[in-house]
Amino acid sequence: ALQTLEPRGITPEDTVVFIIGSVPFVWATIEFWRRIAFGESFGTGKDSVIINDTSGKRKKPQQRVLGQDAITAAYILFALAGASAVLVVVAGVDVLGL
């Protein structure tokens, strides 16, 4: 016989798993933008990089400096991540009937 799959909706367990799974991404986002705001480097040793979206002057000679193209790529990637988060909220509202 053909089985019909009925959606179960969003359970409290689903919500908890989603929130716990989102924590590392929220933390990484905050850390990323904090490092840009204060001009801190990413990486370690010779591979460290500074994203500098203004003058492009190096703070330390051994570090590479990424310019406006890197900051633009970051804005695009975070905009896509934000759009995904909005879709999750819209889907949740739709499923819960709010």
C-alpha cells in the first residue's frame, strides 16, 4: 500500500537543535566583524592576513593585506547567510501558523 507522509511540524527538539547549531555561526560572525573593526589579523604566523578596507597600509611587514575586494566578498557572503536565516524564520512562522 502507498504510504502518505504527513508533516509533523516544528517540535521543541527541532528548535533546540537549530539554536545550538546556530551558536557557532553567530559567534564566528561576531568574531569576524570584530577583527575587521579593530584591524586584527586572521590566521597564524606567516599566513596571517589583515582585511583593511581603507588605506591598504600594512600594520606589520610580514602580513598580507586584503583590500576592498575581500570586504565586498565578505559582505556578499554574509548577506546570503542573512537571507538564509530570514527564510528559516519565514518557514518557521508559516509552519507554526503565526
